[in-house]
Amino acid sequence: METNIWAGATANNGEFDGFEVLLASNADQPASQEVAGTTLDASNIVAELGKVVDEIPNALFKDDLCIFIPISAYRLYLRAQAALGFIDRFNNQDMGDVMFDGVKLVVCPGMSDNTMICTTKDNLYFGTGLVSDHNQVKVIDMEDIDGSDNVRFIMKMSAAVQYANGEDIVTYGITNSAN
């Protein structure tokens, strides 16, 4: 589900289009807020995060502003901080406590490598269909079937993601066909 939320594409057998796919055709996003990406590594991650922060409109700097990054970028950022001698600061923090230039870094396991999305939390939405015959959750106790102590889940549901305001988003490494 996490991969569908961020990188999912119905054209590639995804269950629904994720934020990366939707933002690739964001007609509301100013071209200046689309940062061209490169292959991230420990030597360039700080500079590339800086490019994202440089494009954030002043009106967007709020308490809930976040840069959503993949696990690979988070690991590179930690390595870069270690090279600068700052790793002790990060060893005792949760992933949710890491900041860059005053902006919270949020690790999203489903994001594609070499991408970033910067916006406020309240600008991104995940929804499910609640009134439908297609929504179903079942729990199957496998003990009676194969004698194991396993439990299996079956979930049938509909879901989708959307953003509210395309002008309040800075993207990195997501080629926008609308610009």
C-alpha cells in the first residue's frame, strides 16, 4: 500500500496512481518549483535537499511543512552527517525527528529513489471507499487448516490519493509533463 501511495501507477499494474504519478502532470505547479533530480549519493544529498528548500515559497513555511523522502535518501543523509561528524546527534533520534534547514524530513518507504516531495501534511490526502460492496476485511485462522499458528488477512477495498493545492508543492526528480 505504501508503494501505491507514493509511486503507484495504474499503467504499471499499480492499484491506483500515487503522488509521484499525479504530480508528474500537476498543471498548477509553477515550473520553478520542479527541481530537476540526479542520482543521489552521500556527497550530494545535502546540496540536493538545499535545492528543494530554496524553491519553497515563503508562504509555505509553516509548522507542518515536510520534505517527504525515500529510505535511500534518508540513509544517504545520515551518511553525509556522519562524514561531517554529526552522526551522534542522529543516533538517538527517531526518523520523525530529523530536520533540514528548519524543514522536517519524513521517511516514506514507498517513494521511488532519487525523488522528494515538499509540501504541508494537510495538502496530501489518502481516501478509501466506505460505502461499497467491494470493501471487505477477513481474518483466517490457519490453525484449523494447516495446524500452524499463523493468521492470514484478506482485504478488498478501493483507495486513492490526491493533493489539494498544486501550487504548494515542490518536487524533486519528478518530471512534470505540464511544465
